[in-house]
Amino acid sequence: MATLGSSYLTLADRFKRTENGKIAAEIIEMMSETNEVLQDANALQCNDGSNHITTIRTGLPSAVFRKLYGYVPSSKSTTEQVKDVTGMLETYSIVDVDLVDKAENPKLFRLSESSAFIEAMNQKLQETIFYGSIKENAAAFDGLAARYSKKSTDLKKIGSNIIDAGGSGTDNTSVWFVTWGDLHASLLYPQGSQAGIQHKDDGIMTETSATGGKRKVYQDHFKMDVGLSLRDWRSTCRIANISISKLAGSSAPDLEELLNKAYYKIRRFAKTGKTFIYCNSTVLMYFEAQLKAKTNVNFTIKEYLNDNILHYKNIPIRECEQITCEEEKVS
């Protein structure tokens, strides 16, 4: 299973290619610092405007042994067409004119003042990648949890790639094996548009308060058109129903055993992509606590993107705080 070395363009790579200049470089740097998914994910341009249509094979044709002079029955494969959408993520940053004009480098000062707005977009993007739901917000896109939402014993259905860690109630979390690549999971951006954040300097605007007072401000508009495609669900797996309260007790689930089950679910199908494991810091803490109790060659500390992080069977374990500890039980 390739985790490092498979070649594809991430959203950050495409962003750097489509917008030049110091401001753009600063924006992508700020986003990547706290967005592990943005650093890892493959990015594809939609093939149908702001939508992306994918044909997924759901069944294979039959093959039979034939006697001399015998006949081979006709058969065909079965496919399903999936349409993924993109959503528009936006925010505005407003800074007092006098504050900006006194700065040594006004443009970079405005960008530093916009950091909170960029971080808000950052967190919302990660949250939507995992928990986005068109049913709850028609302007967004379906994230991974909306797709891996119901368990199944049918190996032809996406629910067969959900592993149950045994938790119940609403204090659960998930660990995700996600394989990024053109044939696997990809972030999307609309056809003919710019990948990543689009920044527009609106210049000086006049703000009016509720009581009629006015002030001059600099306004920056940040926008990102983004979606998620899952071409082959077999190379991504959800370990669901990990109870946080159980992790802290004597009946804690064996996290290594759960990782091993997920690994063998996706191993055969993930060879052409780059696989990452995503969990929040609480789960990562219990990973390390369980590892101290035993010698284990499957876990190693290795360098990835200039940081020494925990790997499982050479797959980087990435910390993502937008994976909540308040998931309901997946049945």
C-alpha cells in the first residue's frame, strides 16, 4: 500500500499553481499549518461544471467453463453513476482603515488580521469533509460520515467498510483510513475555476452601525469552491463507535486490533493511492498509552512533512480535531 511516493496534485499544489504572489503563498501556508487533510488530499477538477460524475462498477460479468461445442451465456458488468457536488465556502475580513495605514506592510498586516477568518474556513472545510451532509445543508456537500453511515454485511455495499468498535450512546468517535488519489477519494473544485482559496481585495468600504454610525474599513473576501468525490469506497474504511468513556476504562477496545481489521479491509484496493489514518488527539493519546504496555513493531515514529509522527504499518496517523467525540452510534 503506497503512502509516500504516489504522485498526485494536492489542493495546496494546485492552489500554488493557479495564484501567484506573496499574499497567496501566505494564505496557503496558514491553511496547511492546521489542516492535515489539505496537506494530504488529492484534488480533481470537476467534469460537469460544478458537479463531478463518477461511474462505479458494482458487479462483475460472469465467466464459465465451456465444453467442446458448448455455449457461453451472455453477461455484463453492472455500474452505478454517482454525482458529487461542490459548495461555496466564504468569509469576509474587515479591519479598521487607520490601523492598516499605520502598518509597515499594509497588505501583509491585513492578512495577519484575517488569520482568524482563514482558520474558520479551514476548520469548516475539515469538518465538512468528515461530517458534511446535503440533507442538513443543501449548500454544502456530503462528507465521509454521510457515506459510511450504515453498517452492512454485504461486501458489495459501502457499509461493509465500517468496523464496529462496540460503543453506544453519543460519546463515540471514529478513526478513518482514507486513501487519496484519482481512483480513490479526491477533493473537487469546479470546472474552469481556481483550486483552493480565492482572495479578493475589496479595498476601502464604509460600514454603518445599527444606530447609523459610520466608519471606514478595509474588506477582504475569501472564497473556496470545494467538494468531495469517492470513486472507490473499498479503499477507505471507517472504524466507528469508539466510545471515549470506554477508552478511559478497563474495558477499552484494542485500538491496534481495530486498525488491523481496517488495514486488511482496504489493503488490496488502495495500492494506487496514498493512504492516511485520521483521528482526534484524544484517540491518539490512548493509542500511545496502549502502545506503552506492549512491544509493537507495527507502530513507528517516522518523519512526514518535516514532523515526526506516529505511523501504523508505514501509514501516517494524522491528528484532526474536527473529528468529534460526540458521534451517535453507527448501526
